Amino acid sequence: MPNIKQIAKAAGVSVSTVSRVLNKHPYVSEAKRKAVEEAIERLQYARNMNAVHLIKGITQTVAVILPHINHPYFMRLMEGIASEALKHNYQLMLCQTGYNHDEEMKVLEMLKNKQIDGVIITSRSASLDQIEPYSAYGPILLCEDVKDRRLSSVYYDHYLSFQTAITFLWEKGHRNIGFTLNRLNNSSGRKRIRAYYDTLQMLGGNGRAEWMLDGYRDMKDSAAIFPWLHSLDERPTALLITGDEVAAGVLLTAPQYGFQVPEDIAIIGFDNQPISELLGITTIDIQLSIIGARAFAIIYKQITNRTVEPASENLQFKLIERKTV
Amino acid sequence: MPNIKQIAKAAGVSVSTVSRVLNKHPYVSEAKRKAVEEAIERLQYARNMNAVHLIKGITQTVAVILPHINHPYFMRLMEGIASEALKHNYQLMLCQTGYNHDEEMKVLEMLKNKQIDGVIITSRSASLDQIEPYSAYGPILLCEDVKDRRLSSVYYDHYLSFQTAITFLWEKGHRNIGFTLNRLNNSSGRKRIRAYYDTLQMLGGNGRAEWMLDGYRDMKDSAAIFPWLHSLDERPTALLITGDEVAAGVLLTAPQYGFQVPEDIAIIGFDNQPISELLGITTIDIQLSIIGARAFAIIYKQITNRTVEPASENLQFKLIERKTV
DNA sequence: TTACACTATGAAATGCATACCAGAGCAAGC
DNA sequence: GCTTGCTCTGGTATGCATTTCATAGTGTAA
């Protein structure tokens, strides 16, 4: 395969001129432009982008760290990121880490190694102290509330969303309220737990540790809910379920355990996935694809402006009332 | 940021020696190795991977072309690809094209431009004639049956799977059988249509054009099924639905249209997604994540062997009998 | 003792395109 | 006529790490 030098020779011009044609620089005469284009066509020239990346110092690529692709939460987020990336003609590196700490660090090393221009971390196991130093090499954005660091963030307020959901249940008459956490998100988990206790206390009720379930991620996990409910002396009358897939699983398996929704157990899901609409699940719409799109938009802006100034965006959520409360 | 030259200077050695340390070449004395490592640490050296890619001519990156991430079919496929890529320490470029022809070609240009080492095409709108020439620049693999081309392929037999499903329905007593197609896959669609007519004819029945539905991709699309059924003079008693999400939608909305599954209408889904297990939907398990894993494994082998010999793999599917037939 | 293999190291070539600088030619303005 | 500014072009430095080649020293087998 030929390089720019051979094209220059074939077209009878200098490499500078070829480069100008390649980059659509205005100061090239029509005759030479034609000659270069003809040579490119004839010799089947293809620019070696690695050389371009090397000299320009950027790669037009952003990496996305996510634990599992195979989950609607991350999929929607990714969809938003990808749509926005497409607009700006940027490439995405997909880094499925399975919450493996070393894999996460490898991606940050890629930033240091100039393989990528920025990193979006949708969820993580590495600590912020480990991540922050890498912001010296390019913008890093997390999909969670991060403050006072050289890291950007796009998120919705987990605390407030939980508060909203619990208040809604309370107003509907529920006093015994339980909730699930996925293991997707550690920092958000803590906020949710805090919101759970705070809000109930504020309303004059009480949170209970035994009404908290951890590790509920997908549809299949829902199978454990009813055995757990049966095992309790006093049961919650409403469940806040962090993820519509799990909520759907609960809803769909309820009859076979002799539960009616919402009469015996009320349910609020999260994410407003298509399945919640189909099944009429009351849910909190956190607009994942918008979070993704904003995440990319912000990091893109930082890359193009060569800004190191971190940005932060708190996106709105809304409760969508359907039929499970 | 320092480069290898400055490290060499700081450590009092040549760049060759630094490079040897970096690449764990054996012929370096312990003393110099220590000196280099110390210099790297002290000066916070990071290798510029773009230079490495340039000189080595490979990037350890494979691109995946897929129309939408936001669909369980591609998500599962991607999961399989990503897991296998992780094993081989390869990066994945995610290229969401929305079936846009130009976007697909852009990815192939990236192969030509040496930005990536290979391409996996999960679904496409470009023609094979357009794709094939790019195999000169690196391995290209399609997730469909491709023959007599310089393109690799990993697939399951769409024709046979349809035949299997239809025969199963026939044996259960169904004579009026309809089916949906997603717009996901053009080449597979044709095979399925052929299988539909062939199989029914072979069994002594008849396929009907008005029992074929196109453009059914996700859960929401299922909403159109019952109005369509109502509009028919003679209705199918069984539906083959290419995608468990659509099948789930049909199953879940059946009661509100006064249909019982499988009494009034039998359903077979595709993909064996978690939702089909949860809802007891009879389905064809096409083992998407295995297809993905094999796809990556094959392309990886071709990259490392610098083989241009295309490979082809036909993976098994199996019918999983549950409760909707 | 000679020859050969192996270890250890550095200089220089290589992969490739872009960007800056210098310079030529030409036109418009004073 | 001279200056200024724009268009067009080429040479060369630059970005950075790997690899090949050459050289020298050391150990070992013949």
C-alpha cells in the first residue's frame, strides 16, 4: 500500500500539497488537486490514521466503561452515548469490565497512552482517588454525582428520586415500604439507603433493614422476591424496585405465589423501560438515553475546547404513574 | 509528557534499551533495566500507543457494526463478542449505524485506514459486493451465511430453524401458521420466507402471504398484532415470532384482546431471552452470545495468523418447548 | 586455541502524515 | 514604483516507538 510520499511522486507534487488535498485546505490549484486525486484513485491510496493520530495527538475516540452490556440499563445509556457520538463523528471504544478493577484501570491507562481522547464511566469499582489523577490526560466523566474533583458528571439525583417514590407510596397509604438495590451502583446504593431512612422518618414512619434487598439486577433475580416475602413476619405492602426488568419479573410471577399487584403488594420500578409501559408498571423515568447523550456531549465539548474544567449536570427524572401502585 | 528519548537520556541508556525494557525483551542487564524503570516512574512516562500502532501496523482493535445497540438481539451478540475480546486483550470499536449505508462504509474505510484490525458485521444494509473488496485490508466477518466470498461468517441456519419451528407447530395440529419478520435482517428474512412456504408445502399445507408480518422488532411493535388478527377473514392459529420481546408483548397483551395463549393463538419466539423463560414462551434458542464469541474468536485467529482464508461456522440452535404452543 | 553461540547495547532506519516556515508570484492600494 | 497582502508550493522538522543492523564482550564446545 502506498503512502503520501508515493502519491506526491506520482502526482508530481510535494507531500505538503497531497496533505492539503487530503485535508481540503483551500490553497491548492485546481490542476494539482486533480492530479493528486487521480494519483490517489489510481494507486488506491488510503491514509494511515495511526500516523494522523500520532501527529495530531487525538484519536477521535472516546472509551465507555461499563460492567455489562447485557443489561437494559447500560444498553439504553450506551444508545444515548452512541447516538451523540455519531453526530460528532466520533468513535466509541466499548470496554466491558465486569466490575473488574484492573480492566477499569487499563482503560484509564489507554487515556494516558493517548489511545483515546476521553473516558465515560457508567459504573465503576475503582475509587475516585484512583480515577482522578488520570484526568490530567483527558476528560473523564462519570454517570453519578461527583463533586469537588477534576471529574465531570452527568446524573440524576438518586436521593431525590427515592424520596419522590417513597413519598408517593406514603401518600397512597403505604406504611410498610421495602426496596431492592442492584449491585450496579455502589455510590448510588448508599444514597438510596439514606433516602429510604430519611424520607420515612420525615414522614413519620420507619425504614427497616430487613426490607432491603441487595443484588437484584435482572428479570431472573425477581424469582427470589416472593420466597423472601413469605419468610417475613411482617411484610412490606409496597416495593421500590431499582430496575423495570426486575419489577416486571415480580409483577409477572406474583400470581403464581398468590399475590395480587397492587392489592397485596404495590410496585414502583425504575428506568421506564418499554416493558414497564407494556405491563403498566408505575416507574421513575430517569431518561437514560438522555443521560448518555449529555455525557457524550459534555466530554466532546471538553475535548474540542481542550478544557480541563469539569462540568456537572443534574438531569430530571419523573414519576410515571401507571397501575402497580 | 516525556517520550522514550527523554527516558533514555534520564536513564543513561539508548532508546533501544528503553524499548526493550518496555517490551520485556530478555537481553537487558538488570542494572539498566532498573535504571530505565526508575526513570519511567520518576518522569511519569506513558507510551504513546499511536506510535506503536503506526510502526506495528496493528491496533489491537476490532470494530463491530450493528444497527442498534438498544435491542436485546444485538446486545446479547455484543456481550458474546466483548467477553471473547476481553480474553484476548483486544479493544472493541462500537459502530452503531442505524442501517445507514454510509456509516457502514465508514467503518470499512477505517479498516482500510488501519484504524482497526478487523470488522464484525452483525447486520448490514451494504451489499456483499461492496463489502468484499475491503477484505484486502483485514478480516471481515458477517453474522450470516456467506459463501464463496473472501468473507468469514458465523451463523445459524435460518431456513432450518424456521423449518423446525413450523414442523413443530404442524405436529401440534396447527394448519394455519403465520409469522413475523423483523427488519433486522434482510438476507435472513428471505430465507425464512422460503422456509415458510417450502416447509408448509412439504407437509401438505399452504403458506399465505397475508399471514406474513414485516417490521416487528421490539415489544411495542407487538401492539399491532391483534388488530391485524381481527382484520383477517381467516386467522392463523399459530404465530412464529422472530424475537422473544415481540412474543412477550403478544403474550402479555393477548388477554385484553380476548385471546388465550395457546388456546386461541399459539406462539413460538426466537432467541431464548430471559423474558421467554420467565413467561414460559416456547422459543428457538439460537445462542446469540455463543455466536458473538465465535465471531470474535475467528476474526482474532485470522488477525494473529495473518490469514486471509475466510472461515465459516454454522452454529446449532434448539427448540425449547414451554407453554405457548 | 579457534570457532561459534549467546548476551548486551547503541545507532540509524522505518512507519506516515501534518504543520510550520520560507519563498515565489501576483494583484490591489497608496 | 513600492508596499502590503493574498494565493500557492515545497522543504523540513515533528510526533514517537520499534526493529534491524552492527559491534563488542563472554562463555563454551571442538
